[in-house]
Amino acid sequence: MSRTQVPPGTAKAVRVAAGDLVRVIDVEGGQVGDVFAFTDTGAELAEHHSAAHTRAGIDRLFPAVGESFVTGLRRPILTLVEDTSPGEHDMLIPACDPARYAALGAPGHRSCAANLREALADEGLSFAGPTPQPINVFMRIPVGEGGRLSWLTASSRPGDAVTLRAELDCVVVVSACPQDLVRISDAGLSPLAIETVHNGGTQS
């Protein structure tokens, strides 16, 4: 079985057809991943998953197993079909970007926003719009009293995974988040992996 390795602090893109499964694996444990999904309509991507529309559609901060992430057109694009992690994920925090690291005193630091564009370019794809708010798998940002957010270290264990079913032909990008100034990932940065299970059962 082959799978796509996502080295620490970088991103990779995979193209999947409707009905395929995409598994995002925390290889060593404690690593946050930013997941993006775009409808696969050619070299210039447009429609993508929307955290805001998903929250409105499911009346919760993150889908439970069996529920879908939707696009800005309110079309299901990915469905969460399995989660072997502790189930702590986030859809409130935007992707880290160059401005975030400049504010933290680290200009030039790698970011998930830049990783997204690089991973798409590697596949001959581009996206002209603002960086979508990601599906932050394994990221612990609980909402406390008074709406206060806490930035906690990921509790995912080695081999923990979330499995998503593609509801549309789409491009899925996974960034092994390079954020090491705010300790959301445990003990530094580590890799993620992407496994794709095609409709016919073949993995690639």
C-alpha cells in the first residue's frame, strides 16, 4: 500500500473522485494538520469547503462521524466517516500565514497559507481567492467561559487518523502545520500521511 508522506511543516495535495476515501494520519502523534478541499474543475480552482457554512449546516463547531463539510454553495464535499483520534479538532482558527509569523517576530517562517499554494502549484493547480479557513484536524481549541479560546497541545496519538469520504471530485490539501511558536503540536513538528482509498478499493 502506498501513501503520500507530508513532511513536517509542508503540505501535499491529492486528487480524489466522488466516493473515494481520504485518510489523514498523525504518524508520530501530537501534530496538527490543516486540511483544505476544492472541487476539481480544472487548473483554476474556485469552489471549496467552508467552515462557516459547515457550522451553520450542522449546528456544531465540528462535524461528528457521519456528518459532512460543505462548500460555500452548501454542497457536501467531504463526509467524516471515521475518527480514531480523541476527536478534538477545530474549525474556528484560520490558517497560519506570513502576517501571523511577522506579528510573532518570525518573518519568513513557513505557513499553512503558503503551503497550500505550493502544494497546489506542485499539481499544476492554482487558487486565486483568499486562503479558506481550514479543517484543523487534531487541533485543540476549546471554547471556555465567556467564549474564551484556549490554545492547547494536540492530544492525538501515533497512528491516529480521520477518514473523509469525497462527495464530489475534489482536490484535498493537507498541511502538517509549521506553527512551532505557539505550542499546538506536541514536542515540535512531525509528519502526517495521506492515504487514498479509491471506490474500487485500491489504495494509492
